[in-house]
Amino acid sequence: MIVYRSGRFVDCRRLRSLSPFGPSRTMESLTPPIDQVLRQVLELRATLHGAGSVSADALSAIARHASTRRIRHSAETGCGATTLLLSHLSESHTVFALDVGDSLSNVRRSAMLRPDVVTFIEGPSQRTLPNHHFSEKLQLALIDGPHAYPFPDLEYYFLYPHLDRGGLLILDDIQIRSIHHIFDFLRSDAMFRLDEVVRSTAFFTRTDAPTFDPMGDGWPQQGYNARTLMRYDWRSKLKGALPRSAMRRLEALRSSAGSGCSVSIGRVSDRGVTGSAQLSEDAHLWVLVHREDVNGWWPQGGGEIAVAGGQWSVQVQYGASEDAGYDFEIAAMIVSGSVHEHWLGSYPPVQLPRPPAVRAEDYRTVTKR
């Protein structure tokens, strides 16, 4: 095989034994020496891409990171100085790019390119990546194609399942918001470890974590989704911080405003509960009990509780003898006619409704003796 080195073409079979990267790397994959390639690419990078290029520091970091791995197969979106460099670091490199700013044409014409190891797939990556079949795992992937949302996400989606464990994922231009959110996602995800950020280029290593199913969901298992946004989810956060009965009281207080209904639990004994209540039209008082660690509620008193002179009372049963020592919650609840009719025809346990079907409610916790 004939390669370009130091301004001339050299038969690499004569150089194979001189590889500075050990037996896992042949001179075909790293000829001429990578430090020399890097210097020449740095000299050429400004002439390759009219739309700008990866920083010199980032190119040096690519050479440094890639040199610690055997890159059998690699891929990048976009084309430029990185393509020339990766053609010397990879044994088989695939480029998904458009000829923006003559970047593709300039790279193809460059004497620094190793054309025998590079496959160019020309066209918008939004179309070419979904249609491409990767037959081998990738040891390196560089995302530097179209930057407008949602195209960087699309590129990540079609590349990440093919990245080998221990492989290198490079994300360029993280200063752009549509790309920075991928950076935030990756550094929170179990599949990736952030190695470093060089200027505006991030370097991640693929961990041993299982590949997230690209056809599934499982969003709660992703580190990025471990915490929901408080400004939209404060109600559920508050529910988790307060006892269930306290949250229900808050909801009932909000819904009972203007309903003309009120209820409170007064005296509680081993056998009975008394309290006060004010009912409006088509409103019904029920008293229910449940053991706090058991789902569902058991109506007491055989159904609707009568209210006389604003007062009520009912005999209650807190489970059986084997429930001694457990906490039981009592709910005095004024409900709408539809809930009342539903409970009349239901077998316990029942589930408690939520406002506005609940006109008023009160709770008390007791321990069975």
C-alpha cells in the first residue's frame, strides 16, 4: 500500500514495524506519524471549510484521545480538518456530509487524505444517516453536522446504538444551545463518561452500561430525567413532601370555597367518631376508614351518615384483632350525588374521589390498640 508521507509517497510495508502505537495499530492506519499529520492538518484547516473549522486545540485532543484506542471503524457528520485527521487515525472512516463551503471538495482534493480508508456519503445527514446500515461497531463518532434543532438530536439517535463500549463520542460546538442540551444529557447519562471539554468540543467515553433501547421509552431510567422541572411539577413535589391527608385537605379547602359545605372530626374513641358538618343540596356525608399501609377505604355506618343540628356520629371498626398496633386513618367526607350513588352500589374497599366531587373533608389518624 502506498501512502503520503513528508511530501512524498512511501510503501507502508517497509514501515510497518516502526509503529509507535504497538502491535494493535498497523502503519497503514497511522502513516505518516500522527504528530506530523496533526501539524500539517493544523496548517491546512483554515483553507478547508468556508463555514469554520474545529479549533486547533480540539484537533490536538482528537489525536490524543484517538491514539489511545484502536479505531477500526469511525463515523462523523460534517467534513473538514477532522476528516483528514481521522483518515490517519481510523482503519475505516465514514463521512456523512454536504459540500458546504467546498468542504467536501477541498478534503477530497487534499494530499493529506487517505482515500482508501474513507467513505463519503454525500447528502443531508437527516436523510443519509437513517438510511445507512452500520455493519460494525464504531470506536469513534463525531457529531458536527447541521446545528439547527432538532438535527443534532437526530444524528445522536442514529449513531449512539452503534458506538462500541470504550468508544469515543465527540460533540462539537456545544456553545450552541441546540447542541448544548445534548451535552447536558450525555454528562448525566449512564452510557457516557465526560472525559474533558476542549474549547467548545466535548469528549465522552462510552461506558459498559447497557445500550438504551432506541425503540423504547423508559425515560425515568435516564439520568437526565432523574429530576423533573420544579416550575411545572411543584404540585407533585409538594404531594411527595406532605402527608397524603394534608394534601387532600389543601385540595378540599380549594374546592370547598363557595360550596356551602364543611365537615370536621371531633371526638375519636375505640368504637366511635363524632363531628360536625354543614351540607348543601345534593351533598352527602360519608365516613371511611383504612389501615395506612393498605390501599382502599372501608365505609362505616352502612353508608351515608345522618347529620342532625350540624352534628353527626358513627360507630367505626378499625380492622381486626391482628391489626393492633397499626395506624388507621379516618376520613369524614362530603361528596357529590354521583359519588354517593356509586358508593352505594360498590363493595369495599373503595377509592377516594378528588375535587370537585369532594365538597369538604377532614382526616384523623389513630393507632389501634
